[in-house]
Amino acid sequence: MEVTLFSITVRDHVMVAHSFRGEVFGPAQRLHGATFVVDAKFTRLDLDSDNIVVDIGLATRELGAVLAELNYRNLDDVPEFAGVNTSTEFLAKHIADRLADRVHDGALGPGALGLSGIEVTLHESHVAWASYERSL
């Protein structure tokens, strides 16, 4: 049986600095900046009683709040990320998990409790991006 989902996506951006450990990263081992365009996609099986997936205004506000915790930060200095390569993939998961916490805490409204999943995509450039998808 095919599963069909409704979705909405909101977009913002975040600017960070960080460095990586490991030869695989080449010159990115040095401290460098990154500006990511961030898409947060919210999905559900059926629309809520208002015929929406989730309130777009609340989704936009909460994505902005999650990104504000990272914006203009050197991620190498964030204790939570000590010893971690803050790759694009890692950051996509971090942001998705923070958004999931906000859904469960009610910050996206009571209708958001019917969401089935979140997918976060970080666009490094117009030719490269990474995503993380999780269920709720």
C-alpha cells in the first residue's frame, strides 16, 4: 500500500564558522565560514482540523529560533559540539532534533502533535546539500 503525505516547507539561513578534523576534509580542516540555506519540511498523513499541515508562521518562527542558537557562532567553541565534526549532515540532524523537541513541547501549536515527520536540508551552495529526515 502506498503511503501519501502532505507537507509544508519553510526556509531560513544560518551563518557559522567551524573547522574539521581528518584528512578527508582537506583545506576545510582550517577554520572557515559557512552560510547555509536551511529548509525544514514538516509532513503528516492527513490535514488537521483546519486543513493544514502545521501553522506556517509558527514553523517559520521556531526554525528561526533554533537557528538563532547557532547563528554567527564558531561551532568549535560550543561546548555541546566539543570534539565533533559539525558536518552539514550532522547539523541537519541537530536542527531536526531541536525542531522535534519544539513540536513535542507544543511550540508549533496543538495541531502539530499530528505531524509524522520532519526533514531538514542544509544547502551549502547551489550544487551541494545534505538532509536528515526523522519521524515524530
